[in-house]
Amino acid sequence: MQDEAMTIAARHHFLETHLVRGVRRGESPTLAWARTGAPHPELNRVLWVTPGEIDRSLERMHGVPALWALWPETEGYAETEAAARDAGLSFIEEEPLMVLPLTGVNAAESFAPEPATGEAGDDGVRLEVCRTEAELIEWAAFWAAEDAQPDDVPRIVAALAPFAGLTSLAGAVGDRAVTHLVARSGDAVIGCAAAVVVGASAAVEHVIVDAEWRSRGIGSRLTRAAIDVASQAGADACVLTASPDGEGLYRRLGFTEVCRVRSYGLA
């Protein structure tokens, strides 16, 4: 029962940290979705859907690239997957949903998320919080380099800005649900991550490191930085979905797999 409770809680955190960013969104026992309208599938998500709601989910995501999350270990999954495939959705990838309880976490060695200027490590790499439009543009250009066209970056930034605490594109920072982090070597961005916090729920997302800088601990530093943001904001737990390359790192940092999630999308 404890494992089941942890899984249910982790799915709740996953939903909450996506719903908070939806300019348009909806949540019910049969369909949960969040749409920013940005030209990137990770920013438009169907988070929960039952077979009878597949057509309505397609309507909610009409006109934008999107991802559908299907949960293999839940009741009715086979019927939902069949309905998704019949509607033209194709399997993309399966990842573990992992959780890290934050109560009692010792963050003494993790990155402080609010420095005036990021301090460089022994390798000369420093971590910084994005506070202005220009910095968010750098973050988005690095994050979306493989999945979007350069012309898409302004629309991605416009969708991210309100939830990043940029109350105007002039760069004023107010309350934010998402803290965007970059790793820099000199002026160049070589890594990125994000921490999403809403109430007791938190998520680590978008951890990417430039290929030439991998296996140097930068991904770990970025992840610890995002965890620290969540911990200082008072979240109870942090969740993430792990790529095959990142799963080992997250396990070493204390994350535990609680279930699997399969992503589907339109061709």
C-alpha cells in the first residue's frame, strides 16, 4: 500500500507541475491537459486520458505539437492505448517516473538558486538563474535546439515568460512557478535545467548538457540546483521523467522509480 500511495502521489505531482503552466487547461477524472500554445510538444501535454476522451484530447491540442502521457500500470490502459492508436497517435518513448522526497533532504552542498552572480566551479563552469528576457531566450535556444526551428524561439519564450516570473518582457521578475537554470562556460550556455514548483509539488525538467561537456558532473549540479529550488520553496517531493542517459544520475541523487509513463504523439 505504501508503494501504491507513493505512485499516486508522484502522478499527482506530475499533473500539478504541468497544469500550472497551462494557459488553457482542464482536469477531470477522465481527461487532464495543459496547453501553452508554444511550438514545442513538451509544452502542450495531455496528462491523463481515458478511451472515450481521446477525440476530445485531440481537439484540445489541435494546431500545436503535443504529447500524450499514457500510464501502462493503470486500469484500462490497454483500451486507452488502442483508442490512441486508432486515433492516429504513435508511440514515442517510455520513461520511468521517479520521485525524491524533500522532507529532511540535506541541501547544504547543492547550488544556491538566488546568487547575484553565479560562482564558477573548479572547471570554470557557473550556474545561473534566468532573470531577464535575454537570458530566457538563451535558455530556450539551447533547450529547443534539436526540437524546434530558430524562428520558434520567440514564441517559446513568450509562452514560458509568464510562468518564469517575467511579468513583462522588459525583465521584471515576480512570483514564478518555473525557475530556469543555465550552466555557462565563459559566456556560452553549455547546459540547462528547470525547476517547477506549485504548492507541495515540484518537478525537475529539461536537464540537458552540451555533448562536449558531459560526464563532468554538470548534469548533477544542474539537477541539484533544481532540487534546491524546490526544497527552499517548501515542496514535499520532487518528480521527474528520466531518459536512459539520465536515469543513472537521478538514481545516484536519490530518486526512485515509482511507475512508467509512455509518451505518444501525432506524426
